[in-house]
Amino acid sequence: MPLTPMTSAEISELLDHTDICRLLDKDTTRLLDASNTATHAAPSTPVCQHQPGPAEIEAIWHHIRAQQPVVLPPAVPQQAQGSVRLDAPPVAQPIPTWAKSTALLAPTVGGGIALAAVGLSAAAPGLVAVSHLLWSAVAAIAAGGVFAAVLIGRVRARITASPREMQRPHITQHITSTGLFGRANGTINHR
């Protein structure tokens, strides 16, 4: 059977009613038929009238490939052509060091936080006792400060109440002046 050139509409019609009809379910086929033929009502079941042979399908694909533009790979310099294999699979890129470090550090930090939480929950009664101990220490320091102030006051009172020869000299000075630029007069008293 000689092959004749086919139009794109004939190829689309042939492809729509062969392999695609077998793959699609009834609802999708009904919608596809309704969109392809808007002038008459769509049948409820797909109709595959003509079953093309393998030679016809190959001719259709040959025609489709002939219609597509040819894309050439970029030119490779002459010296690098021998070393580059076009059929070789792409080489996997190594994982960056920062990504490895982060991936290894994340579970470590998370585990440390979890262990700290477990430790705090286990130590909670002890932490309460330490808190009470610290407040007791603050109260003792405050009471010690008050006691020291009272003791120093009593010692000073004894010093002032002792005889005159044991007492320190008390010096007072009085200075008076008349007017803004007047002469100043003063007295010094020793007790």
C-alpha cells in the first residue's frame, strides 16, 4: 500500500480515534469528541471505525517528526570533543559542606534541647529547694547588715559617752559677713 502525505487534521483525526480512544474513559472521551466536533451531537461511546496498522502509525509519526524543527546541540570546541561523551549521564554534584554541617548539627542541637528539658523536669524539686535556700541567704545577709549598723551605732555612742580625755576634739567654725563685698569675720571653737 503506497503511503500518501497526510494533513495535520487527518493525523489528529487518526490519532484521536485509535490509541487515545482506548486509553480514555467514557466521560473524557465524550468531552473530547464534543470539543472536536461542535456541529453535531457527540455519541455517548467512543467509535473507533478504522484500526490502522503498524506501518500507518509509523508513517504518521515519521510525518510528525518531519514537521518539527531540528534543534542541534551547542557547538563543542575541537579540542574538547574527544573528552566529552554526549551519551554519558550527568555527573551528580557533591553536597556542599555547609549543608552537611547543618544536617549533622540539627539533630544534635535538638537532642541537646530535649535532654536539657528532661534534666530540668527531673531537677525541678531540687531547683525549688535551691530557690528557698537563696532567699534564706538573702534574708540572713540583710539581717547581718542591720545587726552591723546597730553594733556600729552602739560603739559610737560609747565613744561619745566616755570621759573628756578619751573623747576626740570637736571643732566648730562660724563665719559671718555683712553685705556682698563686706569683710568676713569668723570664730573657731574647740570642745
